[in-house]
Amino acid sequence: MRTLKTNANHLISKKNMNTFDITKFSPIGNLRLDTKEDLQAAFKATFDPLVAAFSEGGARVRLEQSGAHFEFAAADLEGFSRPLWGIVPFVAGGGNFEHWDLYHNGLTNGTNPQHAEYWGPPKTRDQRLVELAAIGFALALIPEQFYEPLSDTAKTNLVNFLLQGRDSEYNVTNWRYFRVLVDLGLKRIGVEYDHSMTEKYLDEMETFYIDEGYYGDGTPRENMDYYNPWGFHFYGLVYAKLCPEDSVRGARYRQRAKAFVEQFQHWFADDGACLAFGRSLTYKFCCGSLWGAVAFADEELIPWGVMKGLYLRHMRWWTKQPISRLNSGVMSNGYAYPNPYMCENYNSPQSPYWGMKAFTPLALPSSHPFWTAQELPAPSSSVSLPIPGMVISHYPKNTVALMSGPSHNPSIVRFQAEKYCKFAYSTRYGFSIDFNTKNFENCTLDSMIGLSEDGKDFRVRDSTKAKILDDKLYSIWYPWKDVKVETWLIPSGKWHIRVHRVKSARDLTSIEGGFAIARSEPATKAIMDQQESQSYVITAEDFSGVVDLKSNRSTRVIAPEPNSNIIAPKTLVPQLKGDIPANTETWFAAAFLAQPDVDLKDKEWREIPPLPTDDELEFIKSSAKPVLGE
């Protein structure tokens, strides 16, 4: 990481060095995704590279020798089961799957305790319980292809394996749905089980519900991210579709999904990219899987054409991302490129294939309105989402969310502050993480402010008491017990304003960053400029800048360590740096601007938004309501 000198014009390269076809770094990179047939081809292109990774007996799939916190046997089962989220709808919708021999052999051997490829017994809160959900889904939807060809012995072993798993204790999170999905499969093939256990989990998950379509993932209920669309609502809609006799719950799940979908559509930009925030983003196009689940449940929660457009544009965005190694077609851990730094300890090399859930609409006939509707554009109006504390603004090729920054469980989430508590998240400018928490002078801190006492260790906002008033956010956070920070986030056209009031009993230094933009190679020209109270950077396609509204901080532009950002392997970040004297009240205020528009310097950059008055800030603080439905 390096700091760039003041008033420097940095010429990277004029020569085009892009000698690699980017489509060769993605299994779906060369596909046109407009029709059901196109998506069927995308499914096959995503699955086929996995065939070589199946073990001799078909039960284990391993893509690399790296591991997760759970047993290798469970990770190998993960590799076997997760593709079923795509296989099942592909076959249910008329697709010809050519590798049933692998799956029938794998089911036979993986559930046989005497076989070398036995998956091992499913246990309490074990990763195997997660992977059994896909098997339950397959039994419920396509038993003729998935289950009936097995021998009587293999059927018995599979049923016993599922019964042992569903009788285990599941994590008190969205995991509760996994038993429900197993039970849907057992019901379809006529196996008896204790229905009261299913009811118990369905009832318990009611306590996770907050309001307006949002669930908190377990207890406490703060955790709100993509597990709402690809977990709670996805499974709830599958349940509503496959268990119509439970009409009361089914109607409730559909109603909640509608409330959520009307907000979730704003998480996407007009180019199909989704807001990059939260954990588990290694699942990639799983972020758009809810659109398929809504269609699978035959629910026009928003107009079919809007939903189809959101889905297809999202899948097309992924065709442009280098998510696999050259010509391999095997998806790697990471988000928009192979990057293990951003992964969780539960991400095995097989984890990305939860993204197969995005192929759920393949179960629908070509005559379904999801496929026949004319593709319509995404919403473009700004919106405030009070429950999660998000204020979202749409711009061409970029959607930005100001974020309240609620707390999450750091024992589960690596870099949880960076994934949830930054001041702003973008569909175009992914968040960055700081690997070294003792490298304050060179830290990235994009869309964050970091505070340090010794110039090495630093702390950021990682838990807040947050409030919202219309499109304005307010939060209180304590990096130390004797340091109180109040933060206001206020949108202003393409800009947003951040104001911090810091009361500290210790001397501190602060660094605050703007959006991290791609430092691409080849780049025609990257221009960095730092003036007394302004700092900006312009690349071939993007502009990112910050203006200090109080003129009490110095400016700089940094080039963070490579692979610290989840979308761009190399980035540039404008920053402000200032001191906080002990036993005083220090105010910082700045305006931030970043867009894929290199002409901003001669347009919006010349129209700096004014500093909010003390009365305006106090009104926001006193009038705002708590987020998270409190």
C-alpha cells in the first residue's frame, strides 16, 4: 500500500495490455442470457466443470485441498449437494441432465456406512444438515429421476441418513428451514416422520420475524443481509409452493415476501449488479435467487417484466466477472474475482455452488409469464428502508446505500465491521477490508473512519445504536468506553455528507476514506489531485472524491494493498486525516462523491453541498426513529 503525493498526475499506461479474453475467466462468460434456453445453457456451463471433481464412487466432490472449519467429509458432501439446487429445477423444467449416474452412485455410497466414501453421520449443528436441504428439495420435486432409480438398499440407507439428520438439533438461524425441506422430501416419497418437530421449527422461526418483510437471522435479530432473500424468503416460498395444505403459513410467507420484494428490488443497479455488503458473498449469483423463487411460487409480487429484468440483468452482470481460473469454469471463493480474504470460516472450496439456487426459474415452463414477459427496467427512485436502516439512491451503473451499521456476531463473521458497518455500500465500488489492524497509517478505510491512539492499532464503527429520519441516518457508537462518536449520514444529490461529533478522553488520530475505485490495468490515465480541503482520483471510467467541509483535516489518495477489495483487485481511495485532542469535542464533516463518470470534476464536483447547521443535525437526532423495527 502506498500514499500518493500531493498534486500528482499518475500515468499508469497508455498501452492496452488486456491480452486475455475476460469471458475465459467465467463458466458463463460467453453466454447471452435472454431466454429460458439461455439459462439452461448457463446451468450446464456452470455444472459441467464439476464432473472431473467427483470421486470414483460419486459421493464426494472436492475442488481444492483448502478447507473450512468443518470436516472434509462434510465439505465433500457440500460439493455433491449444492449443484442440486440447479439440477432439480433444470430437470423439473424439462432439461436433460446427463450425469445421473454420478448422483445415483453418490447417493448409494455416501449414505452407506460401510463404504469408503460415506459422508459420515449427520450430527447436532453439523454442516451436513445444511447440505441435506438440497437432497430434500430433490426428493420433493423430482423423485422419479432422483430417488426411484436407486436400489432398495440404497433407498433405505438414504432415508435413514435423512431421518438421522432431521432428528438432530439445527442452529437457531435460517438453518431451521433445512429440516423443513428434508421433511418435504420425505413426505413426497411416503416416509413417516415426527411432524411435531417440523411444526416446532416453523413456529420458532416466527420469533425471527421483525416487520415489513425482514427477518433477523437468529437471536439477537440484528442480522439482516442476503440471508433474507436467499434464505428465509427463498425457503418460505418453496414451502408455500410444495406444501399447499399449510395454507395459513403459505399465505403468510407470500405476504411477507411481497413486502420484502418491493424493497429488495432497490438493492440492484440498472446494470444488474447488487449491493455488495454483508457476509457469504462468495455464493455470487445466489444474490438474485429470490427472483426465481418468487416465480417458482407463481407470485407476481412485482410486475413479471420488472422481476424478469432484475433477474436477467443480474445474471448478465456475472457473465462479466472473472469468477473462475483461466478456462477452468470452476468458480472460486471470493466475490467478483478469486479472493479468499473476504470469505468466512465456513466457506469450503465448494461453497460458491450455493449460487445454483439462482437457476430455480428453470423449473417453470417456457410459457410461464416469468419467461414470456417483456423485460422491464429496474426502479430508479430513491428509497428509505427503515427496518434495516438503509437509504438507497440509484444512478446510472451505480446504486448506493447509506447504512446504519447494526451489530453482527464477530465470532461468525470475519471482518464484520467492513461487511456491515461502513457508512456506504455500492453496487459498483465494492467494500474493502484491512488485513492488518496494526497498520493504521496505510489502512484503506473506504467509506469508514478509523481512530487510533498509537498510530498502529485502530478501531472503526462495528456496532451502533442507529436511527433513521426519512432519508437521513444517525448513529451512536463507542470505539472505546471513554470515546463517544455520533455520526450523521445525509444524501445530497449524487453526493452524501458525513458528520461526526467525537467526545474522547484520549488523544486520537483519525483517517476517513471515500469510495474505492478500480485501479485497472490497462488504465489509460489515473489522475490524483489533493488540495487543501479536497482530494479526488479519476481513472479511465470512474471518479471518486472527498471534500472536507470543516477544513480541519489533511487530504491524500492511497493505493491499498492488492486484493483488499471484493470487486476490484486494485483500487484507489481518497482520504482525510485529522487529529482528535483529548477531553474536547471534535467535529468532522465531509462530502463524498463517486460515480462512473469521468466528467464529474467539471460538473457536480463544482457544486459542493453545504454543511448542515447544528439545528438541522439536532433535529435529525431528536426526531429519528430506531432502526430494526424497535
